[in-house]
Amino acid sequence: MKNFIKRGLLLSTFIAFFSISCDRKDIENPQATGSLQSENRYLEFKDFSTFQDKLKEIQKKSPDELVSWESSVNFTTLHRSYEQIMKDELASVEKAEALVRQGVSPKDIKLEKSLLRQELGKMLIETSLGTEINLFDPAYAKLLNKDGVVKIGVELYKFGSDNVKVIKDGDYSHIAFLDNVSEKNQTPNLKYLPVKVSNQPLRTAKMSASDFSCSNETGGYRVDGWVRSYYWETGNSWGGYQYSYVAFMKSTHRRWSRAWGWVTHNTNIYRTFGNYALTITNNTSWANMGSNSSGSFDMTNYGGTTANAFYYFVPSTTGQVPSGTVGPYPDITLSGTFNFEFYDCKCTATN
């Protein structure tokens, strides 16, 4: 992950721009909050200014606290729907395993898929690590609806595997058109914002060359952990650019099933700890980029009961560049030691 981000950064533009207002009194006014009385319900944010703080706050909530927060705003997030799918399907595996112990052949057992899968559709993806949320950063799932959508001001933003697409006029009926929108054919109303690492498109379905990761299996359990960073950028109303840099860690938890191999496993028995260092150089043309930072962390059950845990360990770094400026772009180097534990299974990612 050394020198892996070399261009102004935007994703926290998102992250550093959102302002969420989601307490109960706001939800009472659908027009003010975007809490619609239909399948197109979404959370609405007035602006971007406090999104990062809200995102970090939500990540630290326990499972019960997260459910309570969603109930208080009368909303079910993409993350909660995903967690329910994992819970349903783990229960199906456990039920099938009980039948196998009773002598039933695995060939005669059909594992049940959660009915919620059909609702989430393309927001799920099958990878070598099992079923995952099809987002470049799973942290957003705790603030998005089942379509990966959130409203900011009058605009709708849809998060994807390596991009963010925007409906400028906020008309939800245009969501279906976004599947065919690309960087080349975007329109004034339907915009495409690529998410990148080292000036190359980010592909969530496979590891980026700039990620650093680890994996291990012990006693019938397997943990896969990795560290990722990315950026995106967009124009500002004053004619310049707003950018930001985001880094986070994620771990995936699985256990061995004699009949079905490695299966996704929801658990609250996990932990990650270590240290990081963020170094920023070549920064003379970029205002407010921030300075080098470092720190240590030790978190247990940091994402609640989950099959895929994630957490921001480096604060987003946001800055502005005047209109017409073309570099030099800052060089970002992220290094550190990240230890992942899942029961007695452990691995360490370093860079």
C-alpha cells in the first residue's frame, strides 16, 4: 500500500461532507428526511459536513444499539438486511448439519437461501470469501437503503462496487437507468464518479495491488483480514475540487462444515489490534490536506455480531484545490501492523 494514492481524494468528500439528521422528530416529516412511505425509502442528509463522524459513531454501536437507532429513525439499512441474510443462512447450515449427524446424506439436503436475497439483488456479490455486500466500502451499508441509495440535499447518490452514481434532480424513478451509466456516457443529470486507488479503478471483487492482507485457519475457523484505502473527487460550487482519502480494515469470518466446506459465520468473537502510520508528501499545491498521523488501536467486537467486520482506523483527510490546478498531487503512504483474531484463529497484515 506504499505510495498507493497519488491524486486528490474524494471519497470522504463524501465521508467528510455528509450531515445526517436522523432523530425521531425528523422522520415525522417525509419531505424533510426522505423517509418515504414506499419501497424507495432512504435516509436524507442535509449536506456532507458531519457524515464521517456519524459513520464512525454508527460503526461503534453494538448490535442492539444499531437496531435501536434504526428503529428510532424508522429505517432498515442495507447492512442490517445483509446481517439478517447471513443469520438466516447460517441457521440453514446448522439445521442441515444436524440432519447429517442423524445419518441423512448431504446430497439429499438443499440449503435454504434467505428470501431477502431477492430484495437486495445486485447489492450482494459472491466472492472467494463468501457472500459480501457489493460496495467498495462496506461501512456505507449502515447508512444506505437496500438499493445502496442515500439522498444529500436534492441529489440521490447510489454506491456501487467501484463508483458512486448521482441523480442530480433527485428523481428516484431514474434509479433503474443508473445500471447503464458509465464515465463515458454520463449525462448532466446522471453522473458517474469513479473510486480509485493509485489512479486505477478500484475493483471490489478482487484484491487491489495496493491492499495488504492476511489469512489463516485454525481449529475449523478461518479469518481473512485486509486493509484498504481509496479516494474519489468531485467539483465544488466555487469551481475547484474537493477530495478526501479513506482507509479502513475489514475481516471475514468463516467456519468449516464437513458437508459444505467453508461457510460464512456470524459471530461476536473477534478482535483486531495494532498500529498505523499515514505519511503525506508532495503536498504544496493542495490546501488543507492535513498532516502525517499515526496511532494504535485495540477493538473487540467492533462491528457487532457479523460475518464481515469493518472499521475506519485512519481519519479521512480532506482538502481543496483551486480551479485549474493540475498537481503535483500528494503522495500517500499507509503502513502499519494489523492483527485479526476470530476465536483462536489469528493472522497479521503488515506493510
